[in-house]
Amino acid sequence: MAKDEKKTITVNDQAHNLEDLNDQQVAMVNHLQDLERKLSNARFNVDQLTVGREAFIRLLEESLSQVEVAAE
């Protein structure tokens, strides 16, 4: 049989059992977990947007240089 392991969180280098927290503290932990997930998703989106922007800048630069060569 598996050993019962209590879920813990660490705050300021101190471990706390989730089952020992009150409802308000559990809600705060849930908010923090959700915010961490959202921040991670936002970083991912920023990375995608940055790469896309850089690609369009390159495409525009290439297009403009082709126009300059054709004009010569």
C-alpha cells in the first residue's frame, strides 16, 4: 500500500501542509497557482509574438531591398 503523503507548499523556506490551511489560505494558494500558469502562458505568447514580429520585419526588409534593386 502506498504511503500517505501530504501535499505541502513552501513559503519563505517553511513547508506548510495544505490540509492545515484555512479556506482563505487555500483560495490564495489556488490564485497563486492560477497566476503562475497565466504568467507562463503570457511569456509563451510574448515569445511567439516576438518571433512573428521579427519574421515580418525580415520579410519587409527583403521586399524593400528587392524594390531598390529593381529601381536601379
